[in-house]
Amino acid sequence: MNEWKDIAPTAREEADAQTFETGFFHIFGVERSQVAIFEQKVRLPGDANGYIDLFWKGHIMIEI
């Protein structure tokens, strides 16, 4: 995952987030599509809707 070390954190979030997260799971030998979903819809305070970048129920939530 060294290819990510020089990328500015906010440079290309939408373009790179899913690629990064899939690579992150591969480090641990986990196929992301088997355990987690991208852009999980959530309810925010005040009945607004939002999205979590990656969600694996009971394990991890990632918001980049």
C-alpha cells in the first residue's frame, strides 16, 4: 500500500476511496465485496441522511 503514502488526504477522496479500501482489505487476505459495502446509508441527527464510505457490520466503519 506504499502507493498511497504521498497522496494528499483530501486530494481525490471520491476517486480513490474505494480503491484504497479494497487494497486495505487485501492486506489481510479479505475480499471486501464478501464482507463490507461501500456508501452505506445512515440516519443523521435531525432526520437527515448521510453515507459511510465503508461499512462492515460489527467490525469496521470507515469515513475518509
